[in-house]
Amino acid sequence: MIETQVNGLSYAGQRNPPGKSQDDPVGRLLKIEDVCDLLGLSRTTVYRCINDKSAPFPRPLKIGKCSRWSEGQIIEWKKALVAE
């Protein structure tokens, strides 16, 4: 079995790890748990970041009752935050 790690997340059985590509500019849709793991933040802090006007955090996409975040937008937000 192939196991690849990207940004601290493990992708077992996948040759090409997910993320932004020309075919899929959004990347994976992440659950709140994945967002927390990717950023090293608690669920409460992620929701506080959404309401922070100084560094607007990507808002979740609603799919029925589920909230999902674009992996590409999360990574871009993280890069912008580090660049400040």
C-alpha cells in the first residue's frame, strides 16, 4: 500500500496526494477536524478566525447540513498569514 503525507495529513493508497491542480483548483473539501489538524488549531479557534475581519478565514461551503472547507483556500490563507 502506498502512503503519502502532505501538510501533516496521511493519504493511504493514493499515488498522487490531493491538493490544488490545474484540473481541480479547489483541492479536497476538508472536514473541520482536517482543518484543525492542518493548521494545528482548535475547532473554537477556527470559528473565531472566520469572524476575524483583519485576516479573513475562508468560509465553509455548505453541502446539505455539512460544512466543508477548500483545502486550496486554507493553504492560501496560511501562506498569507505567514507572509505578514
